[in-house]
Amino acid sequence: MKLFTRAILILAATAILIACSHATPDSITEDETPQTEGTTTTEQEAPPSTNPIISSATRPVTQTMRIYMIGNSLTDQIRYRGFQKLAESRSFTQLWARHMIPGAPLEWIWEHPTDGIHDNQDWEYVGYDFTNALSTMEWDAVTLQPFVRPLESDIEHCEKFMDITKSKSSTCVFYIHAQWPQSQMAEWWESGAFDFSKAWGDTYGDKEYDVTASASFYLKLLEGLRQSRGDYSICLIPNGWVLAELDQRIRAGSITGNSSILGFWEDAVHLTNAGSYLVACTFFSVIYQQDPRGLPVPEEYGSIDPLLVYHIQDAVWKVVTSMKSETGIQSAYTAPSNPPPASIIASAISRSDVQARYCDKPPVIDGNMEESIWTVDRFLVKVVSGNAGMVPGFALRWDSDKLYVGIKIKDWSLVAESVDLYIGDGTNRFTVHKEYGSDDISLSKNGTSISAAAIESADKAIPDYPGWSTEIAIPWSALGISAAENTLFEFDLASNGLNADENGPCRLSWKAMQNMEDHPEQWGCAALVGRNH
């Protein structure tokens, strides 16, 4: 996520997105998605008991599945080739195609059949728009993505897409892509104060500007379609409910290294790699009627912490099996081992870039790194700017109260020296700036300066090194991280000074090669490990 430095961009995009909820051709642009306005309530509507259970017998799953997907960039979150690989991992052949118009609701797509993007992957389908594709080719599944339109409009246009499909594909199953809250998302995103349960539990139908991305809306939409098209097989792909389940697990502290469900958002409406993987797993589980636990993570979703993968897959299966009336999944949910298998934890730790060992006795913060607690085992070798005139190295230690960072820098000049620490949990990101030879230390959160009074630091020149060392102790409470063994968090470090000839500035980094506050995706990963590591 790039929350902090993108604030202006997000606010500008938000204005465009909201305007697009009543879009005209000129107001819909690539990579922008419109939003509706609205308020939220805390009450979440229960699934309607009148909806019939759609038997899996009415939803044939064949070895080769032809799937057509209609929507905007929120359907693109599935990352089509990655979705295809999930199916292939279970020996299915998936032939997919899509019709996508950025920022468009179903009404707009229906009225502009030749606009947008209509393409496919790796087969004979030649990219017809939906009118040709649905009326001339056979499909096993069609997914429809409602978006920023009143219930009546989405029911009407879903019916139109379904009817044209049925003219050629008599056994096609239709799936409603239930997304995630979007009303007021930009404000929540900017402030970091996002109450998912409140947003997802909003009741549709009692506001001037209704939130159409809520549990209530999707359940009413499904019920309305089943009543009007009772002879069609229609199911829900409950992505929003899966996010709600993960939100509860994060709040309970079950997913270490994740402090907020907001970590699944890349910007005010789109999701991160982990969020896209969640969408793909939910689509896969419902359409293929499969338990997603044990699926691989294709490269299209980047590198995701194995512990988070474990919880995403389990949450998907728990939700789709508990919502039998809506998803048509008839299998029973069996809870996995809890806590997760040691192999999952070990895998997550082994993938970390640096490990902070637990210390029974905290170091004395005096700048002297000759204590046995310190063993420098990571070095800053990436030259961000200037010519390398320093050789910095560092080590991390921790206890239940604080994170301890020890840094040694070999540098003959000791002119204009400073270090910058970057620490984050996926939602909040902190920068700690320490000047050599000064007691001053600064702290910023999400790009805004905050008090650094709780942080201890001291540095010391090392004449025979030559160079200097510094020790920094940062309370976990200041970072908002609940420290425990196996906790994972974002970490990076940079050193600043003059090069060996003192003729220009030099900046070295451990991981990131660009402006670190703008590119947290380039930061490293740190793990808290126990005494025996």
C-alpha cells in the first residue's frame, strides 16, 4: 500500500470516482473506479432464509470450464492468468474471457457493448464483445459485477446479461461478484480508521445515497434475481464476507504481522496482492466447488506471507460452506489445526529478510555495541545516491516492550552522518531519523511528524574502527505493533553522509532503491524469533 505519499492522488481520484457513479462516456477512464456516497450502520442483515439452496447437481463442474467475466477493474482484481493457474493446479482446464470497462457499472457496459476491453487467454476465442460472445458461444459460468447502481438497475441488467447467455448456454451458471465496502473508503483509507464491520453491515435501502457494496445489498440482489429468474442457477461469490471473517481474525490477533484489514487495500478501492489472491481463491472455491486450502500462490499475486495464505484459504472455505444457500456449496467445513502447523510458521520466518532475536536482558542504550548481545549480520550495500563512502551494518533485537536496533558505520569522515529507520505493519508506517552527535531524534507516522519522546537513542564514535555506532530502542506501543514470537513486520534502513572525498552526499540502503516512503513494497521483512535462534 502507498497510503501516505499518495494522499493527494487518492483525494483527486476520489472526486473522479464519485462523479463516475453517474458516468458519461467522457467521465470513465482507465484505472479509475467510481464510488457512491453514504453513511453506515452497525447492524448487518442476516442472509434471507427464503433463498433455496442451489444443489451442486444443478451446477455442473466439468474438466474444462468456459468462464466469461463481466465488470470493471474490481473484476480485474482476480488477475485472470493467476486464477487460471489455480484451476490448473487441480487439473482443470479453464478457458476464460472478459468484457471490462474501467469504472463502469453493469448498466453502462450493457448500453456500450463495443466499448472497453474484451479479451481472453490462450485459446481460440477471438475477443468478441459480450453481445457476440454470450449469444454465439457456450459458457459454463458467467460472472457479473454489480457496481454503484441502485438495486433495481442491477437486477434489470443482470437479467439482460443472463437472458442473452441462456439463448445459447442452457446449463450456464451465473455468479454475482460480491465485492467489498467502497462508500467513504477514501476517507477511511486516508485516516487509517476503517471499521470494516460497520461498513459491511450497512443496510441498503434507507439512505438518499445508498451504499451498494454491503452485505445487505448483495443479499437483496441475489434474492431478487432468484425470484425473477427462478429457473436459472444463480450463486454468490462472497468476497466481502471473506474479508469480514479475516477482519475478525486480525482483531483477535490470530494473524501475526497484520494489524488491520486495511492492509488488504492498495488504494481507496483496489486490493493488494493478498487481496487479489483472496478474490481468486473465492472465485475458484465457489465456481469449482473446491476446498481452496492447499492451493499454490501463482506469481501473479507476488510474494504473500505463508501464514496469511493459510488464513485466506481457510477463511474462504469457512465462508462459502457456511453460506450454502448463497454459494451452493454443499460440503461441510472442517476447522484446521489451530494454531497453524509449525511448518507454516517456519516457512514465514524463513522467508523473512532479517530476524530479531529475543533478549532476556535489554541492551544499555549508550551507543556502545561491544556488548555480547550485538552481532552485526546485515549490511547496507545498495547505493541510492552519490558514491559509496560508508560501510554500514546493523542487527535487531527485541523483548516484549521494545525493538532494539544497533547500527555500526565505518566512515572516515563522520560528516553530516545520519540514519533513517523504516518500520511498518502494512497499514501504518513509521520513519525514525537519527542524527550522529545529536540527542535529537524524529519520528513520523504515515508521513506526519509525531512525538518521539518515548524513543531512546545514543551514538558513539569508534576511533579504531573508524566510524561510529548507534543504539535505538523503540517501544512497540509507539509503533502500534503487538510483539510476540513469530511476528512479521516491514523494515528497512538507510544511512546518509558524505563520501570518502567529502565532495558530495552519499545515501546507502539495505533493501529499497527508491524514495523509501513512496515505495514500502521494496522494504524488507523482519521476524521476531525466540531465544534459541
